[in-house]
Amino acid sequence: MKKENISSIVVYLLMIGLALFIGLGIIKPVFASNPAVPMNQYAFAILAVVIGVILNAILLEIGHVLGALLGKYKIVSVNIFGFSFNFQNKDKKVEFKNFEGLTGETKFAPKSELANPKFSVLIPLLIYVIELAVAIVLYAVITKNNEIDLVWLSIGAIIVASIGGMMMLYNILPFRLDVETDGYRMMLFSKKINVQAFNLVHQLELKEVTNELPLFEEITDYTSLANALSTYKLIENQEYEKAEEILNVILEQKDKISTIVYSRVFAQLLFIKGITSSVEEFKNFHREVSTELRKFFATDTSAVSVRAYLLICGLVEESEGEVLYALEKMKKAMKHTAFGLIQIEDLLTQKALNKILETQPSWKLN
């Protein structure tokens, strides 16, 4: 089992435990001592929970936006429950897009090399602390003052803040879960090299990859992603050996990076093998790929994984239907690909298609 999956299970169990504590230890006693709410207690609780999820999701992304602005970043997009508000794309101001996060995602790009992403993970926590304090004050003031007929507001505030606490627990723990959390980012940002690599990677939200990107000697999640970016231009320029060398250095230090990053770096290596090797050589290379990695390529939504899956479907599985399915997946993957990688991802996808059509000229893939 992947370490991210283990961490996710632990966190979800903690969230369930916290939910039981909130329900039985806070909400139930509150209702017992304050029965006067304007509707059925269960209906009121459900309504308060729904409002709590929506409100805290909005507050979380507001925190990310304020933190990014304080850290000298440009806001690229804000996604809440799939509704993406784009600030750099004049053609599509609002659209429905996938996101990497519990309830949303804010994308931003550095204005300069001095941009500091730490604020983007600290401000959401500060906003929640303020929310919790307001809820406690409201409950204390209203419940102790019989002249104030706002018991529903005090109870609702406690429920909303409790939901926020569950969401913050998920977001602030220093683990990489099924998505990248603020707590995990903060742990990485403790090293200056990760801040530099983070900024380099996120520059691509606004501009295309340049010919020369710096290579980091120390391997972490962010430096691995930054180093892997340099292979795009190398592949475009057919400098495949240099690209493989960079990727292999990362893969040899598997214990220093998350499973997701390792798998996506391996996907880039597999892509290079696919377009440079004979079909038989590629099949032999694919046989050595673990079942876990094969499943990852088939399910991951990133463009680099879909490209690898495309070659597997065409050259190993020899399935025209699966290739067409992979191409549909690529269209969706491109919707959440950084702006600076879109053109080159299109180019590399075409390279994969050309390789497949060399062996299957009768297939209609375009």
C-alpha cells in the first residue's frame, strides 16, 4: 500500500473520530440544553453542516488568495467545488474543472524570485482561528443572555466551526495525502530550496517552459518536479539520453519523494522509452514495470501519465479502442495542465500518436 494511502486512511479515521466527538460531545449536548430552534433539530443540523462545508470551503480559498497576494504571487484561478474562476484567461472567466484538493484549489504564479508561498498556507489557518473564536463568542454571549432570541445562530455557529475544524484537520497535517495539503507544503517550505523549486514550477501557470532550467542536486518532491520540467525541452530537441539521465537520478532516490511524484517521473521515462525504442524493446521494458505503476498510469489524470498510458495502449495492448479512450482522457487532462506546458504537451502527445501509427497505420486516431 502506498504511503500516501496509509496517511489518508489515518487522517480519515481521525476525521471520523472528530466527527463523532463533535456530534456526540458538542452538538447533541448543545441541542439538549437549547431545544428552541426554528425547525426540526435534525433538519437544522443537516442544514448547518451543508452551510458549514460551503462556507469553510470558500474561507479556505480566500485564505489561499490573501496569502498568495501577500507572498507576491499573481492569482491564476480559484476553484471551489469544481467552479473555476479564471483571472488570467480572458476567454473563459468561469468554467467547470477538476481540482486537486478536498473542496477546491487556488493556483498562483510568482511575480518575482522573492515570492514567498508560506503565507498561502498560514493565512487559511489564521482565518479558521478567527472563525472559531467568533463561534465561541457568539455561543457564549447568546446562550447566557435570555433577552437575545438567537439561539439558532449560536448553535449554527458551533456546528459550522466544528465542520471547519474537520476540514482544517485534513488540510493542516504535515502529510501528503491523496492530494497535496497545506500542512505538507509548509513542511517542504521549511527548506529554501523547495521554495525556489516551487516558484520555478508555478511560473508555468503563466508562461511557457524556457530552454534552460536550473537543475537541483538535492532531491525532494518540488525539486524533482522542477528537474523533470527540464526534460520537456530535451525531448523536444531529441536529446533523449540527457533527459533519461535526469529522470533516473530522481528515480534512484525513491525514498526521498512521494509515490505520486515518483510515478509521474517514471511516466515521463516510460514515454521516452516508448518513442525511442523498438516496439519489442518497449514491451520488454513494460514487463518490468510494477502492477502498481501500471494501475497508476491508467487512473491518474495528469497529462504525463495519460501520455504513458497512451503508448501502453497502442504499443503493448495494441487496442485501438483503448487508445481512443486515452485520447479522450488527454483532453480532460489538458484542462488542468499549466498554461506553460500546454503547447509542448500537445507536441509530445503527437509524438506518441506518430509512434503508434507507425505500427498500426490503419487506425483512425486523428
